[in-house]
Amino acid sequence: MANVQAGGQWYPPEWPERIRALAEGTLTPVAPKRAATVMLLKDTADGTVVHMLRRRTSMAFAGGAYAYPGGGVDPRDDERHIRWAGPTRAWWADRLGVDETGAQAIVCAAVRETYEEAGVLLAGPTADTVVGDTTGDDWEADRAALVAREVSFAEFLDRRGLVLRSDLLGAWTRWITPEFEPRRYDTWFFVAALPEGQRTRNASTEADRTVWIAPREAAAAYDKGELLMMPPTISTLRQLSPYGSAAEALDAAPARDLTPVLATARLEDGEIVLSWPGHDEFTKHIPTGGAPA
């Protein structure tokens, strides 16, 4: 499926038609599913870099776009008791704007997806340790079982006697897929630092490439039209660029505003105006019969 691009912005060609249908009342928005994604950071001699993956072009949603490891919440992770380190579930509930069971499931989704798609696990045998190596046949068998949803993440942690390290995550921002999209997600973005001793690998069946790249460098490539991204991705890259280390970004996370960002579309002077509140760079003016300007 071809995408119209402004810079490197992912823009599906069917959006104008769906936006018009929404404005005319002939399109009923689907309810967004809760999801989590993680901006995994590490410090190098040349500065801080973030782990990104390129979604396969065959993917129905955002094919060819660069993104972070992430995915939907597993409802099985909302109530089962798990060993937990860091801020309490009540603290996370307040931070994320949900109830305690929802907070546990969202944090579990962030940690699980990072493990499933990047092979990095933010958990350890005790509240102040992290597993040092997640390679090997036994780990891979467990990861594959998680991907296949044969076991829940809570069950995986319990069987391995691991403590989820919620203190290694920082909630960064929250974006909700526009109402005119057929697939919608209410996504919390987190930051985390690559644990010592662990390494990333492309473990995702949805990605054909992974990179460690400086946020500023990735943003510059987007501006040149070299890297395709969705608005939340390029927005968070720009937000990460000023920080000189992973620790600095994590320290900044608790003060970040988590008010959801939701695109709006309106009819104005014979064209559709698509905008993301607080993010003017993504505003698009769509003629009633054509592509965005």
C-alpha cells in the first residue's frame, strides 16, 4: 500500500476518504485497545542512542515505518499477583490515569513487548537485580510461548521466579490513534535503559531491520524523507534529543505530561484540516478530492 509522505510522515492514502466519512457521520469509530511501547536507550561514546525497528512493508498498519518495540495489553496480566519492584501499582495507576489492575497490565505490556521484540527483559531474581543474559534455547522457548500467547507474562515471571522492575521504566507520553483509523490504540510510551549484560536482537516477526540510532540523527533522517515514521515516533525522538544520557531522560520522565494526544479532523473552507493538538508540525490540509498539503 502506498503512503503519501510529507517529510517522512506516514500517511495512508485512504485517510481523506475515512476522514470525510467520519465528518459525515457514516463512519463509527472503533474503541482503541490499550497498548504500550518502550524507547530503549543506551549510552555510547558518541552520545545516547535509541533502539528502533522497521516494520515490514507487508504489515497492514504502518508498513515500512520505523517504530519502537511495543504492542497490545494482555488482559490476563491485569489481576494475577506478580512479584513487583519499584513504584507501587497505586502510584502507577495515578501516573497512567487508570485503575491499579489496568496499570499492572500496561506496565507488563511494556516489559513483555520489549522482551518479545528486542530480547531485553526488565526483570530480575530480586528487587534490585536484572537478569544478565536472555539468550539460550530455554529463554527462546519462553519468548516464543509469550509471542504465541500460550502463556501470559505474569505466568512467565512467576514460573521463572522473577521480579518485574517497574522502577526501570519511566512513563513519557500517551497517544491515541485517530478516530478515523480502522485499527486504534491507546498507547503509553515509556523510556528505559538497556540493562547491563543484555543486548538487543531483532526478535520480532513484524520487523525486517533494527538499529541503534541517536534521536537527533533519526529526526534529521525523517526531515529529509529518508526514514518513514508516524507522528508519535518523530515527536518522541525530538523530545529525547536534548538529553545527554539515558539516566537524564529517565529522571525527566516523572514530570512529563501524560494528557493523551488525539488527532482531530475538521472541515474548513472546502478542505479537511487534520491536526494533532500541541504538535503543529503534523497538521495537514487535505483538499476534498486529493492528497494532503
